[in-house]
Amino acid sequence: MSTETPVPEDTDVNRYVEVARTPEFDALRRALRRFVFPVSIAFLLWYALYVLLSAYARDFMSTKVVGHINIALIFGLLQFVSTFLIAWLYTRYADRNVDPLADDLRAKIEGGKETE
């Protein structure tokens, strides 16, 4: 009794390999990278600023703004705000730039007509 998993037909594998080599797939990867890389770098720098200020600029971060609310608390809360903002921006970006390209590729892989 064999416990090997079934291997997909060569035609299915070849179709995916062919699609991965197309200019359309390259365009999809470029569209995704155009958003993901710059935004990831910006967020990591923003987070690193928060950590570094918390570690080395304690007097600045402990400055009271209103009542017991200090700059460190505001920066911490802005980390959450920026995370939700990035998620919202990515959703908008993907809807306009990534999803149409992915839908065209899916149609190509599944053998249907390309959408316009």
C-alpha cells in the first residue's frame, strides 16, 4: 500500500510554470512590490523611531501632553493607527492595481477568457 500523494498532471504543472514566465505575471509581481516594499520599509522605520525614542529619549517621551497622556502613549497608539491605515491603503491599492491583474492570470490558468 503506497502512501504517496498524487502528483498533478504534467499539463497542470506546465500551465502554472508557463504563466509564471509571462509578462503579465511579472506585472502582477511588480504591482505588488510597488506597494509592499516601500510601505514595509516606512512602517519599520516608524516603529524603530518609536523604539529608539522610548529607549534613548526618555525625557522627551515622558513629556505630558494632556493630563497623564504623554508623547510615548501617543506614539504607541499611533502605531495601531498606522497599522490600520496601511491595511486600508493596501485594500484600496489591491482593488485597483493587483486584483485585476490576478483575475486576468486566473482566467488564463483556468482556460477562460481574459477580463478587461
